[in-house]
Amino acid sequence: MLNRFLILLIFLAPIAAQSQNPAKPLSQLQQEFINLRFGMFIHYNIPTYMDQDWPDPDASPAMFNPTKLDCNQWAKAAKSAGMSYGCLTTKHHSGFCIWDTKTTDYSVMNSPLKRDVVKEYAESFRANGLKVMLYYSILDTHHKLRPGHIEKKHVDMVKAQLTELLTKYGEISALIIDGWDAPWSRISYDDVPFEEIYTLVKTLQPNCLLMDLNAAKYPKEALYYTDIKSYEQGAGQHISKETNQLPALSCLPINSAWFWKKSFPTSPVKNPVDLVNNNLVPFNQAYCNFILNVAPNRDGLIDDNALKALEQMGNTWKKGTVPKLGKMDAPIISSNVAKHQSTNSSWSEDMDIMDFANDDSFTTSWKSNKEVKNPWFEIDFDQDKSFNMITIAQGGNAVIKKYRVEYFGNGTWKSIQTITGPEKIKTLRFDRVWGGKVRILIDEFTAPPALAEVGVYNERR
């Protein structure tokens, strides 16, 4: 059934894309997202009924049985706080879908509720003048979409489910992806190809931002695999209010956890005045949108203590102006063909050898020995590859002031670009070339230079 469904979706996708508003420049969409300032994260799914954020992946759909579900109450609570949008967990890590999906029987339609929660949420929030965003987990333990077990059928399921979500519920302003390229999910952007998913989303809804909750791994100076940089405060990810220059999102639950717990109605929520003064206001001045999670209970309603706190936030918050984003590079969305390829370099500093510059970790670096006057670093591919983009992420505290990037093709070294300036992350985009090697020749630096990661990509254009 899934294969036939995919064929239908492929046929309908161009029609769905044509029905959307004309595509806006990504920079405009990013600014519009920052202008939204404040939204409601809504963690509501089968974990709500198990008192755990990560429930049994084989939990029965019969557990999902709200008796008073009212998405309009959620929307009015968001408006009372001054929020401008919502974002609902359509599918969390255990794979239960809370919309009318044709891809699996593990859904709300086989629960006692038998109602499309995503549809009711989208309609209620739009009716209250709020924008609609969706959350979707790539990690799916029910359907065995987990490390070491990923097959083509899993990727097909992801594409089919996202196609449903982006064609059945009107304009979706943003899609927040989770459970992908995280230390705890261990599903890489190659296992489930990021560029394919990103392209599908933009084909179906050109004005839908795609955000992956990946801030912990990648440097704060560039948009790696996301349109918006995200920071999950509970995971120790904190935006720099003083130095951030990228469009960002910071998320936090108003309670002690993301999904509803039995203790929530009688436990204090976070101080609403502190949330405004220490999060919302300063984040908005740092190009950062604040999304506050409010977890509906097992009846499908937001608890009274959270409702009161949201209303107090709305009464406290005085909206100020939002700064304008500066010019930035387009997001990096392609697979890094240089990852774990053979490397070579001039003399390294002790154990900081060349392999650390393409080990898919920004916490390690190749570092040149201090005696080397003209350091160089090289990636040797196992065969000639086509590529049209290179990223250079400097490591350590040294500043590389001038360097040259070259590739080896048809028996000779050829120049790509000479770079002057101390940018921590440099993205080079150029016409596609074929080569078996890439090297960086470093001419000027303030101290022994270091490279945290050098990436090479064959970007779709």
C-alpha cells in the first residue's frame, strides 16, 4: 500500500506546490520568522498517556483517549500570552501519528478518539489568527527507523508522511525536525538523506522553513542543515545574546518536562515574569524567536496553572522592535563527501593530526606545528568526485588571515579561491568541478593554525 501511496504523492506534489503562495527569498522568510517573536510548542502525543517522554514504542493506540480535546483552548491560551504561532508534535520518537495518515495503522485513527488532531489544531490556530508550524521526528522506534536498521522503506515512509503533512493542512510556516544527526538518535544525514528531504519540503511548500534541532553539533557561525539555528535550553544549548548573527530559535518547556506528567497540575510552572524578562525580550533582540512548550493533559486541555502563567506573560510583555538580519550564506544541506576520507598535511602539532579535520566533529582539530612556516592540509578522495562547495571551519584560537583553496584534476592543481579575512567559518560556492584531491595552503596566520572541519559537497542547483 505504501508504494502505491508514494506514486500518488509524487503525482500530486507539483500540484500541491503550485497551489502555494509564490516562493519568497529565504532571507525574507528568516526575517519573517524572527518577526514572529514568540510561539507555543505543543508536545501532545502518546507519551502524554504514559508519564514518560519516551514511551514504549509498542504502546497500544487505545491509550490515546482524550475526552475533552479542544484545540481552540490551546489557541486562545497562545493568544493570551501574545504568541503568534503554534507548533504541534505530529509524530514523536515512538512513531505514533496524530493525523489521518495512510502510511501506517499506528495512528490516532485507530485510537478511541478517531479524530485528526493535526487538522483540528491547524484549523483552530488559523481561526485565531495564529500561524501553523509542525514538529516531526525522524527517529521512529515503532517502525524500527533507528540506527543500524534503516532501509529504503523507512526513507519512503518519511517522505510519504511529510507529503501528507505538507499537502493536507494548508500553509505550514515551518517544519521542526527532531531525532536526526543527534548523539542520542545516531541517525546521520546520510542514513536519511537530508538534501532529499529538504528539497521535498521546499517543493511541496516553498515558503516552509525547515528547522533541524541540531545546534549542539555544529558551529554557531553558520547554518548547517537548517534554515534556522535552534537552541534547546534543557539540553544545555544557549544562544549568545551578545554575538549571535543568525536567525535562531530557543525552546524551553513551561513545566519540568516536554510531555504532560501527573504532577503538572499541582507543581509550579516557570515564573512568567522571568520568562519574559530573561528569555523573550533579550532573545528577540538577538535575532532569536522564543518557543515555549505547553503540554496539554490527558483530557486534551491545558492545565489551569499554565493558562494563568500564559495570561500573565501576555500582560507583562511589551513588544519592542526586532533587529534586521544581515547578509548570510545559504544553509549547507548536502552530504559531506570529504567525511572520513584519507588526509595528509604538513607537520602536525603532537596528536592533533590531519585526520581530525574531517572526522565529522567540530570538537577536534588538525593543528599545525609551530615550526612550520607554510602549513598545508589535503583531502585525498578514493576516486575523482564532482563538487561545487567547500566549507572551512577554523579551530582553536588562532586566526588564519590568508589561505588558498585548490583542487587536483586532470593531473594538475587548480585554484578555487584565495581567501583573506578572519572568518571562523568560510563557505565557498563555485561552478562544479571534478577532482581527486582538495588542499588548503595557509599563507598568513597569527599563531599555529588549526582546522576543525573541512567539508566538500556536491550541492544541488
